[in-house]
Amino acid sequence: QQQVKQSPQSLIVQKGGISIINCAYENTAFDYFPWYQQFPGKGPALLIAIRPDVSEKKEGRFTISFNKSAKQFSLHIMDSQPGDSATYFCAASRSGATNKLIFGTGTLLAVQP
Amino acid sequence: EAGVTQFPSHSVIEKGQTVTLRCDPISGHDNLYWYRRVMGKEIKFLLHFVKESKQDESGMPNNRFLAERTGGTYSTLKVQPAELEDSGVYFCASSQDLTSGSPLHFGNGTRLTVT
């Protein structure tokens, strides 16, 4: 039983376009929702995170949109660049176990020049 | 600041053999985690150390896996005997404390292949 479902599995976007990755969760006890970015041969690195008390968080070209009632959250990458090509993982965790993360299956993003 | 270091980066062993993975967390990080990604699936939590104590080992697959963190510094994860389904990428991560303001820092992983 997968607690965090991520889609799509892979995504191809043209340079300058918007990349959108979606995640859905089941456990209403989750209260921390980070996104990790992973380049080949490297470990995942925290990109941006949100808590359910806000519906949106923006950092540069990266935005998380959060819909608590639908139990969904998404990552938007504006003005996508070839350097953004990587695997993106959404995750979730509960209060008191913030770094015991439940990950999605990952999205391989390719930004074409 | 040196990051989380894992050794080896790759390991290929035969079924039934033993393998030991090592992780050196960021200096001063009391919290150390092991995660695993199998066959392109999700990254799964294995266990969590606070200093030398196992805080949560609920994700350990079975008793063929043994994790230690003697002295609260580096950690080892031993698989004995290894099975085919143990193949995957094993990640170690560390954090300074348990708040969301202290994010996880991952190592580059050890890719384990059991043949």
C-alpha cells in the first residue's frame, strides 16, 4: 500500500515551459511535505517544503501548491531549464517524526533545450 | 562543511555473501537515517539512530539486516546473507535535530547488486 502516490513517472518539457508534478497522500496525520531533487549519481537534496497551514509556497522558480481537502500537493517549475533535468521525489511525514519520510516513486524530468 | 559520505559507492556480491555499507554523517549531526530505493520504486525508510541508539527500526526488512552506530559517529549496515531482492541503492542521511527546520542531508548512496 503506497501512502504517497506520485505522477507522472516521467516528463519531457521544452526549455522555458512549466513542469508540473503531482502527489496525493492518504494519511491525514501527515503535516510536512517536502520535495527532493536528485541528479544522477547523487543523493536526493531538499528543494522546497510546505506545511498544510498554507496553500502555496514559492522559492524562485519552484512553487508548491497544496490542497488539504483533496489531500494533494504539486510542484511547479516555472521557466524550466535543462539544468533542472533530474528525478524529483515528493514526500510526507508526521509531526514528531519529521525526517521519517514517506516518499513517492519519483518523476524523471527531462528539459529539452 | 563536508557532506554525508557513503562507502563503497558500488558493490556487487553473490547471493549468500555478506556486505557491509558504511556511512559518515555530517559532523555534529546526532540523527542518522538509512533509506533504500529498490528497482526504481520509492525510497523507503529503514531506520533512525539518535547518537548511538536505535530510535526507530520499523523499516528494516528482516533480521538479515544489522545496523550499528558505535560511539554515535559513523554507522554501518550489514546484510548477511544477501539475497537477490536486497539489490538497490542504499542511502544514508543525517540531520542536526528532529525539527523540519533541520532537513535531511543525503549521501550519494551505495548501489548494491546481488547476483
